[in-house]
Amino acid sequence: MSTALLTDRYELTMIDAALRDGTAGRPCVFELFARRLPGGRRFGVVAGTGRLLQELRDFRFGDDELRFLRDHAVVSPETVAYLESYRFTGSIRGYREGELYFPGSPILTIEGTFSEAVVLETLALSILNHDSAVATAAARMSIAAGDRPLAEMGSRRAGERSAVAAARAAHIAGFGATSNLEAGRAWGIPTMGTAAHSFTLLHDTEELAFRSQIDALGVETTLLIDTYDIREGVATAIRVAGTGLGGVRIDSGDLPTVAAAVRTQLDELGATGTKITVTSDLDEFAIAALAASPVDSYGVGTSVVTGSGSPTASMVYKLVARQDAAGGWVAVAKASADKGSKGGRKAAFRTLSRGTATSELIAVSDGFEQVETAADHPDARPLQVTFVDAGETDASFEGPGGVTLARAHHAVVREELPITGLALSRSDPALPTVYEEA
């Protein structure tokens, strides 16, 4: 299924005008970055790149798409003819999925002619803004949870396709499982889930519901104990399943108080190995508040799939360098108040001191060639890798394998943050962004 019309109309009208005036073929460098971190957060997490690469493979204007453009006179017949053979033949470099980013970080650098690169703006931003917002929220929840497992359970609070993308982003940033089966099929994420309150309400008694679930799933299952009275629910669960019951789930009430009471009751009944999972509108702050409670795992829904108050990462896609009429390279930048950009092609490094990150170092060049490489910064970690070279995509960043790599990368790079970067309170970014001019 083509992804070519998952875009804004002005992308195509710009191409139409550029083809008319002869500038469509000018080599250009576009950059995807965030001017600031939303919500006063101390870092952001890159997510969505692997999805973008897969969508790029299907970015083709087929018969249906071209017919729509003609029928609605979106662009001229000449531009329709150009789009018919559109293929991205440029290059894309950027931060790996799971990497941390800060204000000004060149998350993606897209190089190609103006016409083939500008048209990717909407698709790239729609994917990375959503997925990075979810991953950033998920990372904060993972930090708050510590070693306790997290499961993503927010499918019913998002669009059907956004839910799958959100599960993927949350897994990259530290969530161990998802309730979404399509996310499991498409991205290889472990899935989980047992029963909702409706299953208990279906049966004449809570005991009959518990017996039915155990008959189907075994005593290692997790029983939902708060449909009626929680204390009675715990007693019934252990009476039915025995002390080997895998777990109980609490989805309501004052969770620290209820979890403590449930743990005490389970232990008194001899079910010392039965785990407690809590759900109920959790976010990173609620999870942090449960740190001292006898909770074994968390299920998070609405908050994670909506970015926990910051549903977009506020990334933008700007032209930062182009060739002029004479073939020379020039840096270009937007100068609008509060919306300025930094022109020039960039190389990004994370400076480190004894394994702890100290800054986001960005070397800027007016020209086409990179002026600095890893050899110029032996005490820093290069942040950019090549995703697409001359139109050919590196498939290792796609599919379930790409998700596994991104999850592992995130776990490593998060350890580089200074301790202040792990705080949940609003503050300045954990690392300063330092520009180094050529």
C-alpha cells in the first residue's frame, strides 16, 4: 500500500513550482531536529526510524495516487508525470533508534535533490514526532519503575495503527511486553493479557470466573481481584488457585494502600510467591510514588500511548544547506523569532567523561563534506549512522531485528546520563548542546 499521499499538499505544490523554475534538481540537505524538549523534560528518546525506513520503501505514486492528483488538480500534468517515476535516490543519516537526543540534535539528515527530499517531510515528522514522544514518556516510566517490569496496555486509547506504533516505541524505551497482538506479530514484541472485569461479570460468581480462567490458563495466570470487594477477591483467588497462584492484578483504589494490604493478605494465606500487578491510570509520577510499595509489575495504558502529557516531540524538518546557481554549497537557516534554525551540514558527538555524558557536541559546516569525524573527537561517541545510501536502505534497522537492536542500544546509552538526567521534575536538558563552527 502506497505511503506517498501520507503527506501535506504543500509538499507537492512546492515541487510543482520548483520544477517550473528549474530549482527542483538542486542538491539539498534537510535536517529533522527538535528546538526544545517538551514538558520540561531532561532528554528525549529517538523512535520511529525503522518504521520510517519501511514506509519509505512504499513511497511510490501509483495509479490511484496519480489519478487523485490529476482529478483534484493538485499539481500540473508535468509534475504528475515526474511523480510517476519518483524514487528517493539520496541518503539518510541520523541517530539510531533508542538514542537520546537534546535540543538541536540532528536526529535525521536527508540529502538529495530538493524535489525528492522535501516530499518526505510530513511522513518523517508524523512518524518520529509520535514515536519519539511515546518512547520518551516510556523511558521516564522505565526509570521510575527501576527493575520492576512494565507492560504497555494502551491500545484502546489510541488509533488502531497508532496503538501498534506506540507499543513498538514503548518496547524500545524499556517496556517488556504489550497487550497488542499486531505489535507482537509485526515487531516481535512479547504479548501479555488474561481477563478484564467483563469476564468476572459474565459469570454468576467471582469464584466461577476465577475457576474458568484457571482451567483455561493454569494457576500461573494473573487474576483480576477488584471487580467487587478486593479483600474477598484475594481470598477467593487463593481458595480457587491455591498458594501457587501466579499473580493478582489491582486496577482501582489508592494503590499504595491497597497493594500493601493485598501483599499482607497473600502472605498470611501462604501465597508468598504470588505477584502483584497494578494498572489504573499510571504515569511516571504514579509509578515513582509506588517505589516503596510491594508491587511486582506495572501495566500502563493511556499515559504512555499519549506521551504522558506531551503527545508530540515537536520535531521540525528544515532545509539547512543547498547548492546555489553556480554549484557552490551555502548554509541556509530560518530566522523567525522563537523558530530559528541552525544552518549547515552537521556531525554530532556525545562527549563523555569517565563514561558519563557531558555535552551534545555538534560540528557545523557550510560545505558539503563533513569537516569533523570521530578521529577529531577521541573522547566522544559519534551519534550518526547511515540508514540510506544512494537510495538503498540498510535493512538491519527494520523489522523485529531493528527493534531488538534499538532496545539494546537505548539500555546502553541511558546509562551514560548524569544522575540529574534521571529526575522526573521539570528542568533544563540534562546535557548542553554545544555548536562547533568549521
